[in-house]
Amino acid sequence: MEQNLFPSNCTSCGFWSVFEADLVKGGLNMTCTNCNDSKFLQGTQKEMRDFISNSRKYVKVLALTNPEVLQLKNRGDHIDPPKAG
């Protein structure tokens, strides 16, 4: 099992927070480290690695207008949702 941390928007708590992603057979378990809500995404290992990579790329683009998203590095970190550019 491979663990990854990356920032994303949580639909349960409404914050942007650090998510823990566990690559497992058949998909990806994603858990918000702020509210502990979990979701399962079904797909191949490659699709799930691509999803994590694309999520990180999106955050870099979002940081151009909302630099506070770069503060999301550790479990439990969270911020109010960034405003649209």
C-alpha cells in the first residue's frame, strides 16, 4: 500500500485540506485529514497515480491566484475555499 498526501477540496467539511490517499488494489482510498471523511475512487493504479499527480498540478495553478493553498502540507492543515481567479 502506497500513501500520498495532497491538497484538495473536501465536500464534507467544505474546506481545502490535506488528503491522505492510499493506493489499493482496484482504486484509491482518499481521506480528508481535517474531518476524516473518506471516499473510494475506482480505477487502475496508473489512473489513480495520474489523479494524484493532476491534483498536485491543479494546486500549483490555483496557487498563482490563491497562494494560501501552498500552506497545505501536513495532516490536519485546512483553509477556507480559495476564491475563483
